[in-house]
Amino acid sequence: MKYVKLPKENLDAFVENLKTHGKVYGPVKIGEYYSFQEINNSKEMSLEYSRTMIPPKKFFLKLKERLFTFNEEKGEYKETLEEEKIVVFGIHPCDINALKLMDKIYIDETPDKYYKMRRENAVIVGYGCHPDEYCFCHSLGTNYAADGFDLFLHELKDGFFVRVGSDKGNAIVSEISELIKDVEGSDIEEFRAAERKREKEYTLELNIRGITDMLALAYESEVWKEYADKCFGCGSCNLVCPTCRCYDVVDNVNLNLKSGERLRRLDSCMLRKHGLVAGGLNFRPTRIERLRNRFNCKGSLREDTLNCVGCGRCTVYCPSQIDYVEVLKKVRGEL
Amino acid sequence: MMENVLLPKLAKIVKSEKMTAIERFLQVEVLDKKFAEVFDYQPGQFIEVSIMGVGEAPISTCSIRTKKGVIDLCVRNVGRVTNAIHHLNIGSLIGIRGPYGNGFPMEEMEGSNLLLVAGGLGVAPLRSVLQYALKNRAKYKDITVFYGIRTYDTMLFRDEFYNLLAEGDKLGCKFYLSYEDSKDKQCISLEAEHSERCMCGVVTKLFERIKLSPEDTYAIICGPPIMYRFVVQELTKKQVPPEKIYMTLERRMKCGIGKCGHCIIGDGTSIKYVCKDGPVFTYWDALHTKGMI
Ligand SMILES: Cc1cc2nc3c(=O)[nH]c(=O)nc-3n(C[C@H](O)[C@H](O)[C@H](O)COP(=O)(O)OP(=O)(O)OC[C@H]3O[C@@H](n4cnc5c(N)ncnc54)[C@H](O)[C@@H]3O)c2cc1C
Ligand code: SF4
Ligand code: SF4
Ligand code: FES
């Protein structure tokens, strides 16, 4: 890794430079929530944010998007994907690790062009954070981003300790060589001390050892019914989860009935129609099966790591106050 | 330019024949010559069929490839997309993507007996397995087919299967037929003609008719979900090991390539995408993946 230092007074000039690499988005406070929004300067951002409601997945897997248009008379399917360069500033380590997980799914042996192109057209600037009472990324090992970013900023008293994570990041750093400095021994010591301190700030713990077996063994457990009775089946937990990526597809026809478009939008496994198959048979007919399915999916190693990064969003934004960590503690028999 | 796997490729209907009240046979040919060259598929794989303005549905190949760029499908009319497919004329344009899915391990099964058990529409994907095995006849030992229908009217590929029933042994396979409606006249007369190969009852009854050697037999099952449990029970009684029982599953699919998450099944220890880890799984997979069958 290459390390450099960005003095605090140069942050705005740095953001100005980033604008030449695409539209810059950063965490902005809206009411009582945080959201990644387009920004013009660093002052519009709330870099001390806890978590955004909608994770950065929205930049790569759009909440709703057109896949292509079709025209029956011309006999054509036409791709309408447009390239746009963006910079996402201030992503926390859990969300960077979530994007790495999404990459495994969307950029596999049959890559999704929409997702892949957007990932390639984005600059990821990570930002160090401090946990609140809902964060348990520490338990999952996702509280540190070892890679998956172009640049990563850790706050120091008088500047930022910057990790340069890619050639793209390095190119940016070379463009702004007059804004940055070499790191000194005292910067390194300050960074290390801050990381040591941060490790001790976590209050919420989730024991993930053997979690896959614990889930399989609790398949018939009463836990699912207990929480299914509280669950509204609203799907908010899926929408806010940085690793939930189910989508649904619909075709829209124009008035001439000959042309139209195919759309996809984020979907939710907590909704009834997600498990339907031919003849109206439903493999997950009740909320019990759907809730259990969500926890088993999150707690599996299908993509070599658990499908959860411990961001706490599903607990924070559940209208029924279903606590993700509490459910898993019950699954294990700790509660 | 990177390929867009979600963008369908144009194909036209070259054949469309009514098979039963709700099933049609379709032959489809892709338009793009370059794509036709590389478009190939294995038994057990499926394609995504798009009808402009209606949507997309996964449909299994029901034959092996005999002509470049051509694929045979057997479609049951159950809803929006499949209904639209039924109303296509010769020459109509559709979109296709694929082939997708793992397919049956035809090479792994070489040197063994094959027992194909099909119920209803499940015979469509198994027909491609049968065609493959008969084309490569020397590579397999005995080939036995069980096909369960409700009534004569619901029987798919009637001429072809009647032929196999009557002369199957000469053509290289032992073909057995079961029917559920005990009052069905045509079935009764079929049974009278070929009493040793045709009987009334559910498909599992046909197990009474054969001697199965569990040490060198692969079973391949496809049918409605309820059928799997009973067929697997029979096979287990006959000591066919779980890893030699193959079945193909159906789930609602929105992508076919492991992205949309609709076909995910299982528990923490084993999560599977039916579309890309399957749709063909072994009974062993089902034993350690909750909710599979
Ligand atoms: C791997 C695979 C292979 C298949 N092979 C064949 C085949 O060879 N021939 C054939 O006729 N059918 C096959 N099917 C089933 C076929 O895909 C569905 O019947 C079809 O998608 C229904 O779409 P529709 O728009 O006509 O129905 P809809 O109007 O969407 O719905 C009608 C009913 O079908 C259910 N349904 C909707 N979409 C699906 C889906 N993708 N899979 C299962 N059920 C669904 C709905 O819940 C509803 O009960 C296969 C399915 C899979 C997963
Ligand atoms: S957010 Fe809460 S109430 Fe809504 S579906 Fe998820 S668990 Fe159920
Ligand atoms: S399951 Fe909950 S805690 Fe885990 S990544 Fe998703 S939203 Fe965050
Ligand atoms: S059909 Fe989309 S993941 Fe399997």
C-alpha cells in the first residue's frame, strides 16, 4: 500500500479535483437521516455520519432502471445503458466490504454489464468511522477495508492519513501532488493509536463462529414464528441492506403496443410473491419461511464470506424493531 | 465491447404444434449467424424466452441439438408469458438468452444404467437426456424410462413415445408408461396391447416391473414437486445412493444467471441458486440443503 497525507485545509481543493473525475457524491444530512447525495464542496458533507439509510449499492444496482428497449416492428432489442463517471466520497469500511461481496455476485463468470460498467466508472473514496450501538462489523471482520477502494481517508488531528488502494487512486494522487505530503513517523503513530482506540469502541458483539450450523440446526425453531409474528413483511430490511441484491423484472409497453422497455427494480425476499412458482405454489408461503430464509441467506457462506457486514441498518430501520443480532443470539440459544 | 447477457437475441419460430390442450411444441431458430454457430446446449439446461411487452420465462430444451442455431421447446400454458408463446405464429420473433444451468452430468453417468423417471411436463427435459443417451448408445448400459401421465390426452410426444413403448427394446431402451385415470379408454387399450410395459397407477408403481441394480444405476427424475418425494423413497428402498439420484428443480427465475436472487434455496450451511448451481441437483444435495424438495 502507498500512504500519503492530505492536510485538512486542502480537503476542499481535493474535492474540486475529484469533480474532474465525475459527479461527486457524499454523505449529506437530510432531516434525521443521512444519504449519499451529489455535493459541490466538502462543507456540504457530514463526514461524521453514522450510516446512510440507503447503502452505496444504489449507485451500481439502481433502485429502478431500464435494461433495454424493444421494438416489435423493427424487430430489435436495443441497449440503452449510458456511461457516467462518478466519485463516491466517504464510504465506510462495512459498505466497501459489502460492495466487494456484491462484486462476487454481479461480476462472476456471467458478469452483469450494468453493474460492472458502473463499478468501473466509479472512484471509491473510503472514510474511517466510529461505531455506534448498532454496529457489529467488528464481529464480522468488516470494520476495516483492506482493499476495495481507490483512496481511503483516516482522520488525523491536522489532516487525513490516506491509503492509496489502486492505480486509479494513485493517478488522482499524482494529479494533486501539490496538495499532499509524505507521511511522517508521527502521522503513522497517530493513525495506529486511532485504530487501536477504535477497536475498543465496539459495544455490540455477534458470535459468528459456527453460525451456519446454528442456523441449519434452528431450522424448525420457534424463533422464526416469534419474530414472524412481529414482522410487517414490509421489505425495508432488504432495501437498506448493503448486501441484499434481489431484483424483479417488468416489461412496459408503449401505447402503440409494438414497442416498450424492460425494467428491473430492487426486490425483497420478505414479500409474498418472491417465492411463487407455477400453479400458484409458493415455496415460502408465510412470513415464518420468509424471515427464516432471509437469516439463512445472510448467514451462509455461499460467496465464501457471510452475506452480512454488520452495518446495523436492518435493525435501525425495521419499523417493528426486530433486532438482527438478538434474533441470531436466540438462534444460538444465548437468549 | 462487453457482452450484455441480459439483452435477448432475436430468434424466430419455425415450428409450432399443438400437443395437448395446454402444451405446445415449438422449434426456434436464432437469427444471428455467428451466434447460431456457438449456440449449443446440454440435456437439463434451459433458455430464457422473451416475448416483447409480456416478459420472460425459463424453458428447458427438450431435445439435443441436431441443427445449428435451432432449439426445441415444449411449453405449457400457465400464465402471461407462456400464453403469449402459445399464440405465436410461424415466423414470429422472440428473444432468447442462454443456455443456462448446469445440465445433467452425461459424462459422469457413462458406463452405468440409466433410469429416467418423468411425470407430466417433466418428460420434456428428460427427452433430451434420452435422445443424448440413445445417440451415444454404446456409452451406457441399460436405459429404462418411466413416464407417468394422468390421461392419454395429457401425454406428450405421443407418436414418439408410443413407438418406444411398442418397439423400445429394438431402439435401445425399455419404455414404461403409467396412467392415473383408470377409466381412460385409450390408456386401457394401450395397457391391453402392452401389458408388460403399461399399467394403471402413479409412476412409482412401475418400480414393481423392474429389477434395479443399485451399484451401477443413475436415476434421473423430473416432474411435479410432489413426485420427487415418492420416487426418491422408492429409489432409496432399492438402495440407489443419494449422489446417484439426479433431479431437476423449478423455481421462479428472473435472471437465470445467479443475480436476481429469486431462485435461492437452502439454509446457512448450504445456500444454492437453482439457476446456476442447478437446476439439476442430486438427492444428496437435497439431503443437506433444506427446502430443496
Ligand atoms: C429451469 C426451468 C425450466 C423450465 N422448463 C419448462 C419447460 O420446458 N416447459 C414449460 O412449459 N415450463 C417450464 N418451466 C416453467 C415456466 O418457466 C413457467 O411456467 C413460466 O415461467 C410461467 O410464466 P408465465 O408468465 O406464463 O406465468 P405467470 O403469469 O407469471 O404466472 C403463472 C403461474 O406460474 C408461476 N410462475 C411465474 N413465473 C414462474 C417461473 N419462472 N417458474 C415457475 N413458475 C412461475 C406463477 O407463480 C403463477 O402461479 C421451467 C421453469 C424452470 C425454472
Ligand atoms: S424491516 Fe422488519 S418488519 Fe419489515 S420485513 Fe424486515 S424484519 Fe419484517
Ligand atoms: S443483514 Fe443487516 S446488519 Fe447485516 S449487512 Fe444487511 S442490513 Fe447490515
Ligand atoms: S434466477 Fe436469478 S438468481 Fe437464479
